[in-house]
Amino acid sequence: MGDRTWEQVGRLRQWLDDEAAEASPADVRLLRTLKIGEEFGEVAEALHGVMGANPRKGHSHDWNDVQKELADVIVTAMVALDTIAPDGRHVLEERLDHLVARVLPESEV
């Protein structure tokens, strides 16, 4: 992910730092991490809507809704990582490299 992506993540984190209710640093880390679960729940809701799995709501969502909710999960996780790690970008890049190296032959990494 490019510089602009992480700049935007930093802007969102700063906005949260400025506007969220007062909380201890430990609680801020906890709340931002828990927010990922909330966003995942919205992915699940959208998937139920795509599949018409809730008879009361029927086909209430489409795949574009699922895509948007998945993007929200990713951004929320990035904000949480940026909150708890001094260099969240480096942590993510290092982890992604590790995961790719685990599944691809060395010549493809």
C-alpha cells in the first residue's frame, strides 16, 4: 500500500484521537481493535443480505455492499494497527512479506 493510503489512515487516526471521548491509551487500543469485530459484523450482515438468508429482510444487499464493508474492515484494522504500533506500515509490510514467503516458492517472492 502506498504512502497516500497510510497518510489517509493517519488522518483518520488523528481525527479519532481528537474527536473520540476521553479514554486511557490502553482503552483506546482496546476499543479500536474491538471496532474490527463490529465492522466484520457488517460484512456478515451484507452477506446475509446478498444471499437472502434472513426471510424478514430478503435480498437486502448486493456484492458492492459486501465489497464496501470488507474495505471498512481493512481500513479499521489499519487504523487499529497504526494506533498500537509505532510504524504500522512497516509491521503490515513485514507480515505480508512473511505470509507470501510461506506459500510461494522463493523464486516468486
